[in-house]
Amino acid sequence: MTVYAIIGGTGLTQLQGLTITAALNIDTPFGAPSAPVLRGEYAGREVLFLARHGHPHRIPPHQVNYRANLWALKEAGAQAIVAVNAVGGIHMAMGTGHFCVPHQIIDYTSGREHTYFAGELEHVTHIDFSHPYDEALRSKLCQALAAERCEFSSHGVYGATQGPRLETVAEIARMERDGCDIVGMTGMPEAVLARELTLPYACLSLVVNPAAGKSNELITMAQIEQALVEGMDKVKAVLARVLSA
Ligand code: HPA
């Protein structure tokens, strides 16, 4: 059976209901991951869990060591990755509390360590990244969301921004013209590093605020935190279904 790894984002620094059997401190050629990789049992299945921002939450999105995180998960035995992330909603359908399982991504980040193919290479490699997410895993997530009666979109374009600041109204308007439906700060380079390691990867994105300019109010952390609290039970139920499917 496939060993899944869950990467928990903001609001999911620990997975309640996970029976931890080991906390692995894995050193990688790229440094230390955000936290120990937890091995345990969740919904009757062996699973790995990593808190993307550390536990407690302390590493901002632009300073996450994505290369170490993905490498450590692979080393711990992960065979597929479900990444959870909080996002802002751009498309009208992406209201607060809505879930999206993105099928495409546009990378607006800069200056992040975004590849394993760097340094002294024997030959240059260009991996195919036409379809950044694993279709089978996306479909499992969608089935679980439907079974849990969550409001969700089975497709969407994720715009990955650098952060840690939120975007300007003009930036979101540009992203909308580009075709982005949701905006977040952690989608890249996580997705491409998983692909470079040949790990099937998909995202479960929870909308926690309207993106800049998409409501009449300013975006507050209180608003984001409230939406996270309200959405996390559903996230956990969806993950449990994916694992036990
Ligand atoms: N923009 C970028 N990242 C985010 C947002 C947002 O509005 N909300 C949650 N993560």
C-alpha cells in the first residue's frame, strides 16, 4: 500500500488523531527540514506528517527549506504527498471556506531554492511539468471532499506568490487576467521538487480570505485564523478518507 505523506500548512501544524510511532530527525544534503518527520498511524493507515512551517508555526513561506522537506519525506519512505495549504480566493467561486484541488499552477515566487538539479551536474536536465499535480491523487481528494459534503472545486489555477506580505489589488487583478483562481505562498517550489523526486503530489487548498480587492474589507490575520479554525475539521476528515480509501 502506498505510504502517504501529509504536509501540513498554516493551521495544521499537528494532526490530531495521528498515533505517532516515531519522530524522525532527518538531515539532508540541503539542510534540516522544517520539523521532525512524524511517522504514525492515521485512519488505520501508516502515514508520514511534516509541519511545513515548523511546530510551533515559525517559518514564513519564503524561508521554508522546501528542498530539505521533500528530500526528508522521500527518505522517510513517502510514496505520495498530499499538501494542505491556506489560500486567498480570486475567482468568484472561491469564497471563504471553499476547497480547491488545483490542477495547474503559476509560479510568481523569486529567489527560492527551487530545484535539485543545480551545482556540479553531469548533464542538464529539464523535467516535464506540463501537469504539475498527480491526477489520481487529485481525484482521490475530490472524491473525499464530495463524500464529506464539502463545497469544493475539482479544478483551479494556483498562483504562488513570494510573500510574506499579501498582494496588492493590482497584482491580484493581473493574476486573475493570467487565469489564477486562488493565491497562496507555498505551492512552489514544493510541487516541482516533488516532481523532481518523482513523488506524486497534489494539494488540498482551503480558501481563508478573499484575495486583495475581492472584498471591501482589508485582510486581517484574525479573519484568516477564524477561517482556518472553521475549516480544519473538514480538512482532517478529508485526509482520513483519502488514507482509508
Ligand atoms: N494571498 C497569498 N497567500 C495567502 C492568502 C492570500 O490572500 N491567504 C492565505 N494565504
